[in-house]
Amino acid sequence: MYASVQLVSGWFPVVLAVLALGSLGLAAARRPTTAWVRRVALVVASTVVAVAVVALWWSRAQVIRDRIPPSFYLWIALPILAVGLAVVGWPRSPLWRRSLSIAAVPLAVAFAANTINAHYGYVQDLDALLGRVHNRLAKSQLDAVIGASGKPGSTTDGTRPVPVTAPSDGRGRVAFVTIPGTVSGFKARDAVVWLPPAFFASPRPDLAVLVLVAGSPGRPVDWINGVHVDAVANRWAHDHGGVAPIIAMVDQNGDFTADTECVDGPKVRADTYMAVDVPRFLASTFSPSIDHRRWAIGGLSAGGTCALVMALRHPDVYPVFLDLSGAKTIDTGGGRKATVQELFGGDDRSWTLYDPLTVLGHRHYQDVHGTFVAGDADHVTLAADRALSNSASAAGIDSRLLVGHGEHDFPFWAAAFGATFSWIVDQTAPGVQATGAV
């Protein structure tokens, strides 16, 4: 069976560490003359200053809202150190040493990036790094199976259809689609849709829908590369006659580092996009169940907050939600004041319309089901989810909190999704017994 090169385990990180640290060591290893010691000292001092500047910029730029471990600054220092050693060691050095010094720079960058990546378990193998997705349908195949009227056997452009039958391997298929912001005007990146084997059957059974949103920074495909939702769903489909929900991994941010928090504001209308444009597109394109009691939404990190906000504001669209490590409130990273300014142009009242605890304190719900999941080492998130779950229960929501062993990272979210998938199916397809624990 095909296996991609693992980036965060096995031989690759070990070899990369040896090459990066070894080349740095050799670049610095010279006869300890007074002049060379002074140059190295100057490089080290300059590196410390550069890292301090990066740390100051990072704290103010708020590229991501989560705090980063102090060790990250050490890994960031390595490429800067490599550049400095290459510069001061260039004069009067032989060609082999100059080549080694130059090679040390990209190796240090790769080592630093992969070490930071390993902390979150984000890009786990070479396929994920290169954007490869297995069992992906070509556009012509997708057109053939969907058709202009949502029926198998025709294409949207009138060309001869490419025959597509139920997958012989019993696995679902993945398609990349553009979901236009017809009503919202929101410009989203392509969504990733997993179609269960039963989707290709004729007649097609009534299928539930699970909409998933990633965190910030993040991409829709993170759900496949980092959380492995396709593997979880394939296992379920295999055990249930090919039947499983259609899973749509959609983009609520529009950019890798953007963070809309799924609100409507002066800049973007992500709320309308998620509540109107996305369900309309999925309903018209994939012909799933028209009963929205069979629709669910889930998210991780900032996406978990988005999923909660959507369920609280639009329980008629998403009456089932899964919040994996979401925050206590909408927050782009700088606290309430900065968030209000960034998302709502300073209108504090708009913030209260999206703050989960405020909404829960003013509404009562019926037939809404939610699960909050947090890692026992993710202390801030765990405290937030406890408060949210209690408030949700008080507001009439069938709410539960699951605490698993882990942190705010993809290995935890992958385990949590695998453990809660049967619960999602149970809520969107009554009669199926839900099991599993994180």
C-alpha cells in the first residue's frame, strides 16, 4: 500500500536535524583566532537582537491569537544564525566551506519549520505538504455524477459524461468545489467535499450533511491532511453499507491568516455566507437531505467558535454542532476592544450579537444538540468550554463536554473527531447508536 514520507515522525526529522545542525556546526568550526571569535560573537549578538525584534513584532501583529512556546524563538534563531555565519565566514574561505555555509541556511529554515510544524502536528507527511489528496474526483467526473439537475449521468456543460459508478473499493471520493458568495458577496477559497459511497448509488439515499470549518490560520483541506476526516468517514461507511453524511469542509475566512469569526461586519459577511450561501449551494449541487434536522456543523479552534456561533444564531440551519477547542467568545487575538474594531468597525453592540455567552443568556433553544471537546492540557480552552457547555444546557441545548488527553493541536483534534463522529451521525440520522469517548 502507498505510504507518503512522514515529516514529523520516523527517519525524516532525524536526518533533517543532523544535516541542519551539522552544517551549522561545521560552518562555525574554524581555527579559534581572535578575529574569528569576535565575528562569531557579533553574529550571536545580532541573532539575539533579531529574534527579539521578531518576538516584539509577533506580539503586536497578532498573526495568530494563540500564544506560542518560547522554544519557537530558538528555532527561529537558527536560520538567522546560519545567514550570519555565511556572511562573516565568506572572505578567504575555500569553495567547499562557502557552499556548506550557503547550504546551512535552507537546511536551518527547513529544520525550524518542521520542528514548529511537529509541535502542532499540522503537515504530517509529504502528500499534505504538496497538497495531494487521494481519491479526488476530477471536475468532469464530478459533473458526471452530479449533473445539471443533481442526477447521475449528465454534465453541467452538455459534454459527454464520464461514467462514474459506486466506488469499487468501498471508499468515498473527494471533490474540490467553489462555493460562491451569491448573497453575501464573500470570496471564499475552494471547499473540499467528501462524498460517501452511497452518494454514487442509484437511487441515491437521503444523506445527512456535516459542514466543517478549520481554524485560523488554516485551510479547508486541513480537515483531511491533519484531522483525517476522510479516513474516519470511510471506516464508518464501510460498516454501514456505504452510507455516511456528506462532509463539506468550507472556508469561512477567505485567506490563510484571516479570521472572520463567522460574523457579518463592514468588511465581510461571513455569517451570511455560512448560513445562506453554503447550505443553498450544497442543497442545489449535491441534493442531500432537505430536512435541516439532519444538518450539522463542526469546527476546530477558531472554527469551533464559528460552529458554535452558527448553531446559536441559526439553529434552523445547523441544529447540531461540534466545537473542538473553540474559544469562549469571538476574538481575533487582541481582546474585546480590538476585536470590535476589527470586525465591526467599533460597534460594540454588534459584538454582543455574536458573543456566545450573551446569546445563550437571552435565548432558549429546542432540539439543538452540541458537543464541546477540549484537551486536559489546553487549560484556557477547557475552562471556556466548561462555561459554554453549562450555559448551553441552561439555555435548553442538549449539551455535553468531553475532556480528552491532549493539547491544542491536530493530533488531539484527529482523535476527538474520530471519537465524536458516531455522535454526529446519531444526531443527524436518528436510530444509529452512538458510541465512543475521547
